[in-house]
Amino acid sequence: MGPPKVAVLGCGNWGKNLVRNFAQLGALAAVCDTDKQRLAQIAREYKEIKTTSDFKTLLDEPNIKAVVIATPSDTHFSLAKDALLANKHVYVEKPMARDVRHAEELDELATSRNLILMVGHLLLYHPAVNCLKELIASKELGELLFVRSDRMNFNTSRRDWSVLWDLAPHDISMMSYILDCDSAEVSRVGGWDTLADGLVDVAYLDLSFKINGRSIPGQIRNSWIDPQKLVRLTVNGSLKSAVLNDTQAENKLALHSQTKEGRMIIEYPDYPDSEPLHLECEHFLNCLTTGERPRTDANNAYQVVSILADVEKRLSRRPVYI
């Protein structure tokens, strides 16, 4: 019978990667976008796939079991809601919504209709991230002391209200996942709109993660104006420190420790060499087939949305310097 069929909504810079992976998995039935040039390119590359600029028509297609949403974040809630009301399973890119109430509504709607609702927190499917999670659980690093995620690049499109809505969902979901913690708390927030246009393009969060009666401090640093791309997670432990540098082509995960003589030792753990997005798309299709709840379900997304909604309020009250 083959895998369940999906329609991808949005085939821009990221959406085209979803199109490619679902096509490779034999699950792609249709692609929707308002950009005619993008659709023409998809039609040339995937000749058997339906292309349309009318999302509503896809909701009436009985062979399409799920909708994959890769559009600007301020459209996620309304499009996901329409798809769920049409009894389609939904995979929506991060963030699931921009409002906590909207996140709750989508979860309740999916649950009441017995539909899969999965959020694209990609890094929870990254082989190196899962390797690090196992190392932490096995106490390879010892007692955890501090965790920090740096995610910076140069972004001129800046469609989101804040760099945090664009980049921090990756950091919050990944840090909570590897630490096995669903109760992160934000203690301090900083943000700057360096062009004085109201768009926060540099920001940081100080967080704490409650784990087995202990509070592990952490920090997230995001920027849209850094000319050197940086995607790095650092986890400091009492025995070893782990650095996951996702901008490197190989040896992304390294463990650092010191001998009694002060000599630095670097180890490179083994993990599968698989594309995280392919694993994520494969997981979604498996959930559609088995009814299994996704690893990145609405509960996983709720914490991210609630933290960022609170941070957005704090940033809106920050002093304005002229």
C-alpha cells in the first residue's frame, strides 16, 4: 500500500527540504505555495506531484492523510487548525503557534479528533543530539554544571517579531530534551533591535532546569546579525564537557576532559550518519501508521511556546534608548 500520503504547504528555503524528504520516502502527494515560480520549479522536479496555490482544495482530497506546514510562523496556528478541522493529521514547523492559548487549542482539537499533531523540533531527531542525551543519562559527563546554546547567523529576511521566535525554539526544545526536563524557567532576558526598527535581532535567555531536586543553570544566545554562523551546544559536567558544533561537517560531537597532569583529552563518540530531517519525516509517517504519539508532540511544543510568549512580554517592556 505504501506510506500515507502528505501535502506540503510552503516550499521556500526550508519547505523544499521537506518536499525532498517526503518524496524520497514515497509519501509526497501535493505541494502548495502562493509563489508561482516556486511551484513551477517543484512541478519540473517532481512530475507526478500535484501543485496548487489553493490550500483549501487539498483539504478535500481523500487520499491526502496529512498536511505538512512550512510557512511563516504567524500563519502556523490558522493553517494547522484548518487542517485538523478537515480531519487531516498535521506536522507543523516550529513554533507550533505564537500564543499559548492557540497551542492549547490545537492540542485539544487534535486529541478530540484522534489526530496526530507533530511539531518540527528537528534537533530531537539529530543522531549527535541523541548520542549526547545517552551520554548524559549514563553519567559519562558526571554531575551537570552548566549548559549553553549559541545559535547565530546573518539573516536579512527577519520575518519574525524576534530572533528568539526564529532560533530559540531549537535551543529550548533541544536543551529540555537532552536534560530530560520539562520545567525550564527563565530568570533573565536581554534583547536589542540594533536597527531601531522594533525587530529584536540579538537576544539572550538565562534559564534553569529542575532535575532530580537540582537546578542546572543554562543560557541561550541568539543573533541575526553575526557574519559568522555559529550553531554550538556546550554541556559542562564534573568529569567531562561536551561540545556539539553543528556547523562542522564531521566530528560534530566532542568530549573534553583533563588528566590529573592537566593534559586535555578530546574524544569523538560514534553515532549514525543520518540526515536529521529524514529521520524526523520518517518518524511522522510511522506515527501516522501506528498511531504512536510523536516524540515532538504538542506537549513538547507547549513549553517552547509558553516560554517564548513570556519572553516576548518581557522584551516589550525593555527600555528604549534613543
